[in-house]
Amino acid sequence: MKNYIEDTYKQVRLQEGQQVIEQFLLACYFHPDLPTKELARKVLLPVPVATAIKKELIKAGAIQQGSGVRCTAEGEAFIEQKLGYGGLDRELYEKLMRDDEAWKTELADLQAEMEMIFAGRPQVDVQIDQSKCTVETSLRRAILCLRHQSLVGKKILCVGDDDLVSISLGLLLKRLFPGNQQRPEQIDVVDIDERFLQYITEVSKQKALTVACHQADLRQPLPKKLQGGYDCFFTDPPYTLQGMALFLSRGISGLQKQKGLSIFLSFAHKSPDFTLNMQREFVLAGLTVREVLSHFNEYEAAQMIGNKGQMIVLTTTELTTPTIKHPFLESLYTGEKTPSKREYQCKRCKRSIQVGAQAKIVTIEQLKKRGCPRCKHQSFELLSRRRAQD
């Protein structure tokens, strides 16, 4: 079967990259008989560029011009077989693509299923900046991936996944393609925490999801088998500048060498000066910002970031490259950058307990698990927090 996207890209060397040709072809498939001007608006292209794409796709036999532009039988077969849209629940797909709030009713049963899965996930390790996002957040990330046409038929990498985005992606695909067991998508997770990798693997087997897990310390370069093959990646890195740059670099090394690929970066809301430094990192990596969704992410018991975080959608360019290519030897996590000592008080017996990197109990999660040394109660109140060197 012809690859209409690659063939057209060879003829029309678009600055936007070949992803926009795929978007143009999908627009013709899902919205047949639209005029060229309307198609240009849908894929955010100047009309002359859209016209050039249209001419090449007509010449190749993928689309045809009538009262508007629509796919030929060959073009439809390419989209369904090569791009992976065959067997799609088209009504559900179009609702999710058209309406930001449609998932709340259309996927209510899926959300309930995910609530049960999320209830069993491992306890977070705050020493490596883990935090639990809500079920709604994880599902919304999967839908965002769909809406950016980075899900169906794609290879997706999760650079760290204590938020179980891989599970949300897999379950959403099952809903979109009922009865279609053999899917072309590939979802891979790379993480240092074997507890989460084991849990994701167990859930994936139970739910028959195409998710594979790989244990790796991202201070080291990405394993070679994960390099250079993905269409997009998700990451929710440590909330330090170094952590963000490192996780972005490892994710970029996993992407194909193409313009227009999507990166879904979750990060805390930061000060203007910190944000400026973030944007400098984007420029150094050859990335552009497609959109910033404030308060997109919600977390459980993450008071340090106000339980909210932003989603930054980045796009690859001709200049995209990892800024960190070698082993990373500097401080990475928040606790390493700004170590702190905290004093908690048991709500039952009022016993005070020191928590911190230099104390017997390192994190509040460990304290809750062990219980109060005196009465074994598991509820505590924060009395004070200060830098470890103070």
C-alpha cells in the first residue's frame, strides 16, 4: 500500500513537517466535502499550502475534488489500515474531539474502572518527587493525546509513570476500538521505580493492554532499544529545572527525527523568573510551545504545589535535540536541591517527630505507614518546616 503521507511530503517539503499532511488527510476522512479554505483552517495552514497538499494527494489518488474534498476508497483504506482507524467507534471519537466536556458522560464507566485501578497503586516516594495525580487528570491526559492526533496508531513513551497515564491511554484505546484486539499502537513506560512498573504490568495483563515496562535510571541515557522510534511522549518530571531538562532530554532521545511531534510536559506553576529559564531550556532543545493549559493537572496531597499543575504541549522542530546526552551527575530532585527538616505532631498523643533526609524517618509517608512511635496513630499535623542547614 502506498504511503500517501511520505510520498506527498517528498513532493511538498513543508516547513510544518509531514504530521500536517496526516492531519489534512484525516480532516478529509472525518469531514468529507469541506472546501479547501475550511480544511486549511482545520489544520492551521495558509490556503496556498493547503492547496499544494490537496493537489499532491489528488495526484496520488488519496483524495478527490467534488463539491468539496473527500477521500477516495484507496485513501480511506490507507487511513483505516495504515494509520489504524479501522474499527473506530466514530460517534464516540467525534464527540471527544468536538466537546471538551463530553468525556464526563461518555466515559463515566471508564472513569469508575480507573478509580478502582488507581486505588491499588503503590504509595508515592516523595524522595524522587512522585505525587499522585487524580484519575480525572490521568484520563484527561489520554484524551489530550487523542485530540492532538498522537494516540491512534502511534508509538507512545511515558518517561516516568507514577500517574498511570499508560493505563489511561490503553483503556481509552479499548473503548475507541471495541472488539479490535490487534492494535498497531505501542505504549512503553520507562521508570526507576520497580513497584510502579510491576503494578502497571499486572494491570496491563488483566486488562489486555499493549503496555510494556522498562526499568531504568534516567540519570543514564535512555536504553538503546527505546531510542529513536516514538511519535510522542509524556513526562511529569521532578519540579527542578535540572529534572525537567533531564526528563525532556531522555524523552527527546526516544522520538523519531521528525518535525511536528508532540511532547506532553506536566509541571508545577512557577515564578516568572523560573518560567523564563524553562523557556530557555525549550529553545536550547529546539522545541516550540504549542499550548499551555493552566491548572490542567490535579494531584492528591501535593500541598507544596497547591495540588495543581500545568500541562505544556511542546512540538519538535528541525533543531530538536536532547540538551543532556550523557550520564547526569548533578542534583536532580527537590529534596536534593533544597533539603528540609520538618516537625510533625501526632494528632492523638501530641508526640513530636522529626522528619527529613538526616532523620530516622525520611518522609511523612514513611511516618504514616509506621505510625506514631508512642501510640501508633497515623494522622499527623505539620508544626514547622525549615532548610536542613538552618
